[in-house]
Amino acid sequence: MIGQTISHYKILEKLGEGGMGVVYKALDTKLDRFVALKFLPPHLAASEQDKARFIQEAKSASALNHPNICTIHDIQENDGQLFIVMEFVDGETLREKKGTLTPKQVIGYGIQIAEGLAAAHEQGVVHRDIKSENIMVTGNGRVKIMDFGVAKLREGPMLTNAGTAVGTFAYMSPEQIQGLDVDRRTDLWAFGIVLYEVATGELPFRAEHQAAMMYEILNVDPSPASTKRKDIGAGLDAVITGLLQKDQSKRTSAAPEVIEHLRQTPSAAPAEEEEKSIAVLYFENMSSEKESEYFCAGMTEDIITDLSKIKHLKVVSRTDMLAFRGKEINSRLIGQTLRVNYMLEGSVRKAGNKMRITAQLIDVRNGFHLWADRYDRLLEDIFDVQTEVAQKIAEALKISLTKSEKESLEKKPTDDLRAYDLYLRGKEFVFRRGKKNTEAAIQMFQNAISIDPKFSSAYSALGEACSYMYAWYDGDQKWLGKTIENNQKALDLDRDSVEASFGIGMVYFHQKQFDEAQRIWKDVIRQKPDFYDAYRWLGALSDVTGDYDDALDYYKKCAELKPYSEESWMHTYMTHMRKNDAQSSENAMRKMIEVGERKIEVNPDDIIVLSRIVGAYAHFGEKEKAYGILKRITELDPTDGLAQYNCACTYAVLGDTKEALACLKNAIRSGYKNMREWVKADPDLLSLKSDPEFIALVGEMR
């Protein structure tokens, strides 16, 4: 079969073989994705009963749509061979992991299994063959229940001969052994066996032959799991005991009960001192129209804004999440990169005035789902959905919201959906960058304001876009006036808008009114002590004015607020260079490389991160590596002013004056023209200070 193409599926390799099927990995040549194909073995194909059971597997499983159940895409027949097309799951079976997991991991995986079973049972589907070999764990820790090969719809016909036991023997329930009717409690028994096995590394019932095994299952109570491992607590013991009750009437009767009990066990509860930190991935656009991308992105950013209002929740900012927009990522890897414990991901399907939003909260340390929900609503309910998502996350993380936090979350940005739609479109244009897109964004924000003159967020977004026109694309002083004007209007409408206050401070910085900028930014910090950008720019201001010790204090705070960002370490190494502290500068550079390389592992095309860490490679004499990265940056985007400026600094460190000046010229042409004081004080450009062309270029800047 290997190498053959059946229908539009090219078979690549054999994955495994069981009593009811042979499974291959294949390439779906139409949709360019990997899938798994499960074929009924030829020696069983002659049996109409097995064919019927095989078709029933697809029918029952395809009705299920849940993150913890392997998705069935299709069922086909080719030259008399029936096969199911299903999701390709890349990972390990729980059997491979048994005995290696901590009690907390066992509980976490158990919650995911129970969530999958709850979804199946709600649809009337009983698996009947739950075992550790049928449960996969993906690379990012997500559990997938596989092989509904002997599943039976309660409403469907009984396809198994009377008295015939179907299922893997060691996991079979007393009622299966006795040939009695089975229901969801049969799955829960097998689930108890799996929990026991993965927790202790051994099965609760063991015997040398089938008759002895039957006797054990029917008559012997297994030793508590805690007698096999000292770190297994009474809570997990109780859950397993409830699942392994031989009398069905005494057995835990529903998967939601198991979920509740597992979440209440001490090992599953988060530690009191645990940091509540979260990253919100950009929601996936599932709509048929590509244009709906702006709606998904805007909704994601509004959820980030809402979560940021919760005092005891540390939220990765919108600007830091932009680098991961539209990227295929591993949840555990992004958790390590951004130093967060939790991640929110979801999707949006928009059609006319209706929308379907799905969201799930994941513990990125183990991939376990803490909460998930689906919202089928009208577009006019978008604000209610965003508020509910934020409140559900707080509830799942056991964060008690204050009255003011609840009121802040429930406050709508605008009552007019037309204005909100224009606002979201404007945000999308800002994301795309460039002068034309920024001008389009300004028009969108102005149109939103004309519909709703009290739309505070639209004013602050307009102020932000005007500041970009000044800093990157135009340089005309009129844009600074417009920035102040619009941010002030935002403040008049919402006195708590620290973003608007910060924007006004940036205008004063560009106007070289450093005392006024400093006053405003310190006031921002008093209102919101974790406002990263205020610390960052206070540090930059201190660098420009020569207050290096203050600058280092501000950058230290930046590193605490964003331990996943290389930016603070870049500024730190430069400030130490200004102080002629070579050792401290080198230490900061090494830290910048460590943090930056983690981000590049997640997003290899992040040119800002690349353009920052390449300078450190140059300082450490890794010329070949530095030149390779510099070439890569130019290939990715030669028009990014900030990246080109950073490249100019690296070329200067490498002693390549010609390329340094070319990149600086390109940076200015691309918009990096309003940072003259910074450029004059940049220690990486010391070798160019007396160069006439450099002096002329700096003279062009403001």
C-alpha cells in the first residue's frame, strides 16, 4: 500500500494495526494536509457484520466534534476496500507514557479524557473500547480519544452476537465479561483502568490467563493506586475507586462528575502563589470570506484589552502577540517563549448578521483544557460574548473580580455596530503598516467617530495612527497636533484611558519636551503600575538625557514585566556600553540572545527580533552568522525602518561602513527619521560619528 494513491490520498507509511483495522498515514493531495486512513483488513472484509460495524464506527464518530476526540472526515470505498479518513494525530499513546507522569499530569490528562467522553455520551455514543493504547497525547499536550471501532449508538442495532465480548480484555467491565448490556458506565470503568495504569505503571487486574483475569475483574477489588505510589493522594484514589465499582448502580455514572471530582483534587488545584498569566492567540477566521479577518483580529484585541483590566491577571500585550498572528504554533512552546501559564485560543465563523465563536482556555504547561465554550449569537451580541469570555477565564483561574472590574468589563466601547465595524477595519489597516494603509486607517477611525462622536477607543486609535504618520511616514508637525487632539478627546470621554495619556507623552518626547513627557509617563505608571511602554520610554528618555542609572532601573522593571522580550535586554546592554561597563553589557547581550532565540524558534520570520539579536552576534565575533541573518532580514522586508536601523548598527559593529550607511539611509527613507537624539547617542554607531555621510544623514533627521 505504501506509495499508492487511493482517491486523492497518497499513502505514506503504516501507523499501526488492530483487530478492526489497519491504519496508514496519507497526504490529502486536494487540501495538502496529512490524514490517517483506516482500512478494514482483507481477511475480515468478507464479513458483512464487520463491514457494518466498520461503517458504524465512522457514522458514530463523525457525529462528534470535540477537541479531545479524533475527527472523522469521511468514509469511502475503493475496489471493495472500505476506509475511514480521519485526523492525523502526531504524538504518543498514553500506554507509552504510563508510570512516567506526575499525579498532576495524570489528573490533567484525565480531565481531558473525561471531557471527550462527556461529549460522546451526550450524543448517545458509547466507545466500548477505551484503553491507554487508544488515547493519544499530541506534542502540545492535547489528549485525543481514538478508534471508536466498537462504538455503538444507543439507538443503533446490536451488531455483536449475543454473549460475544467486544473490547480489549484487561479493560473490560464486569457487564461486558458477562455479555450484558453496556452503556456509558462501561466507558467510565475502562477510564478508571486507564487512570490506574498511567498513574502506577501497571494494570489493576493482572492474571496469567483469561479465566483468571475474568475472576479478578468480577470478584477482586484492586489495591488502591496510592499503595503503588506514595505521591498519589486520596483524591485521585477516590476518583479511581468510584470508577471501578463492579456494580453499575454504584459506579460513577457520568463523565461530568469525574471532571468535577478531578478538578477538586489537591494535585489539580493551582498553587496559591502561582502566577496567573495568559496569552491570547489571534482567533482563527473560519468564515468563507477572507475579508472577515479584520473582525477576528479586532475581537481578539478587544478580549486582550478586557483581560488587561483584571488586576490579578498578567496579560501578554497586543503588540507582543502580533508576531504570532497567522502562525502555526505549539501551545507549550509559546508558553515557554512568552513565560505564561495559560493560553486562550479560538475561532470565529461570521455569516451575515450571525456569528459562531469558539474559545478554549489551555494550561500550556501540560496542554490541558480548563474551559471551553461555543457561542452562536447575532453580531449585535459581540460585546456580551467578549465580556462573558473574560469573566469565564477569571472564573476558571479562580480570580475574584472586584465590583469595578466587573463594571469595566461590562462597559461597551460603543452602542453602534457600524462604528465598531469601521473601528475594527481601521485597526486592520494599522496592522498592515505602510503609509497608504495608515492613511486608510485614519479614514476608517474618522468615519467611526462621525457615526459615534462618543467612541473613546476610536479617538485613541486615531491618535495612535496619527503618531505613526509622524514617526514613520510623513514627519509633518501637524500629525503631532492631531495626536494630542485625538488622545485628549479620548481622555475627555474616558478618564481611565492610560493609553491616551501615554500617547500624549510620546508627542512631548518627539518635541524634545522631556520633562513634560516624563511627568505624564510617571502619572501613567501611578494609574497602571504594570504599563510596560511607560517604563520602556522612561528608560529611553533617561538614556537620551544621560541619566544612565535611572535608565537601567526602568529597563530592569521592563524585564520583570516582559521576561519573554529581548527588547529590555537590548536597551540594557546599550546603556552599560554608554557607562563603559563592558562585562555587564556582555551579560545583557547574552541574555538578549537567550530570550530572542526562543521567540525566533516560534516565529523564524520576526525581523524585529532578528534585527536586535544579530547585533549581539556581531559583538561576539560571530561574523558569518551575523551576515547570514542580515541577509535574511533584507529578504524578508527591506522597507521596515526600525529593522533597517538595527541592521545599520550591526554593520557598524562589523566595521562595514558602506553597508551601515546604506541601511541607515534606507531606514530614514522607510520612515525612521524622528529619532535623531537616539541615533546620536547610540553606542553601536560610534565608528561612524566622524563620517561626513553619517553626519549629513543625521542632519536630515528630526
